[in-house]
Amino acid sequence: MASDIFTVGLIQMHCSADPDDNVRRAVEKVRSAAKQGAQMVCLPELFRTQYFCQREDAALFDLAEPIPGPTTEALSAVARETKTSIVVSVFERRARGLYHNTAVILDADGSTRGLYRKMHIPDDPLYYEKFYFTPGDLGFKAFDTEYGRMGALVCWDQWYPEGARLTALQGANILFYPTAIGWHPDEKAEFGTVQHDAWRTIQRAHAIANGVFVGVVNRVGHEFGDILGNRAQGKGLEFWGGSFLCDPFGRIIVEASHDKEEILIGQCDLKHLEDVRRNWPFLRDRRIDSYDGITHRFLD
């Protein structure tokens, strides 16, 4: 039976142009997190490669892999070795011509507890994800692991309160958001601070509104999409790091820098979660009889 207290490890890392090197370093960082007491560990979005969605190139579909596949096999082995539950982000090759941005939930015995396929897919300058990823078709899900019930969403999902709510309503005590988000260099001076603040605020709000812990894991480094010997056009993306863990009232437990690889270790206590929910009973006071409109695109 899972304890009321569990320890989280968030791995903020840079990603090189060498996929094998990235996986090797991810494995080592999981080991390091486990040595520091981590039981649930989350890696950044699509950590096996640099962020390739900076351009549309059909050749980059060759980066995708099946599940199970090389990345999940390597992380499954280290999950079993270290007895950690791990959220692993994978460019999933589901079938020929069908690809997803998928979070794989590995448990402490190395088994796969389930998949979450990214539901919200962006299409913005240097984030051309709609070219590569089919929207998820598994819905929002919570997963039981050795150390408790958790949910995983992915990057662009973090801007949508509906995903966080539906995952929390399934009993997830912590929401993980593996992420790859950064600044356009030309915009950083004018908009960088407010963009980062909005990103941090929306995810703390998910913790508060749902009475859950939230762990956000970003990458760091300036990337030009150096994949398969090519690079994206322009000045690339400066990934802003800033990974953090917050409690059910949005208070920051641990937080990383903007520009360094770091392993964050933080403790989550479900007794604290219950205390927050008793005193701020948002789930109790929801007017579930009045929310039909939420399933419409817009209320004209």
C-alpha cells in the first residue's frame, strides 16, 4: 500500500543532437535522483532528441519509435534497478504514418502502467507539432503506481484547466507536465518575463483549483533543431528551464534555474493535500449541474 508521503524527482536537462547520448544521460540522472531519495521521477518532453518541431521535415518521422522500444526499454531497466516510477516522454510510432507525443508511465518494477497521448497539439512558429503528432485518443487518465496515484499531461496541455481537472477527478494526487518550452530570442527582451510568469502561474493554478501537487519538468539550452545533420531556420529556441514542484495551494516546494541542468527533489505529503482540500473545498462546491456549456467550442 502506498505511503502518505512520497518523494518526487524532476530532471531538468539539456538535449544534444545525439539521441543515444540523451537517453544514456537520462538513465544516469534517474539513478542520481533515486540516490537522493526520489520515488516518482519525471523527465522532460521528447528528451531523446533536440526539439525537432522547429521545422516541418518528413524525414524527421524516422526519429519516432514504437512502445515498447529503445527509450522505454532503457528507462524500464533503470526503473526496475532503482525501484522508481518514471514518466517517460516518447515520440511514438504507433503505426506507419501515425505518430503521437506520448508519456509512458513506468512503475518501480519496470512494468508499463499505461500511456497518455498528448491531447492538445500546438502549431506556432518553431512549434510545428501538428505536422508530426496525431492528437491523443486515450483521454485524460490517472495511473496507480507503487508510490501513489498520479497523472501525466504534456506541455501544451498545461494551458488547459479541463485536462488538469479531469485527471484530478480520477484521483490523481500529483500531475506531471513533461515540457519543452522556451523563448524566441527576438521576443525574450520584450515578452520573456511575462511569458514565463504566465506559464508558472497557470500550472500553480491547476494545483490550487484541484488540490493536487504539480510537477513541471522543462529542458534547458539554446537549440536550433540540429537533427539528422540539419538545423531549423532562424535563431532557434532558448528553453527556459524553470522546472518546479508546487503543493496543493500553489506554494513552490523546489524550483530550478533558467539555464542549468538540475535534479529537483521534493516531498509530497497526502495529509497536507487533505488538509488543504478540507479548508478550501473547491471539489465539494463545484456546480456540476451547471457546466454543460464547457463541452461547446463557444457559447454564441
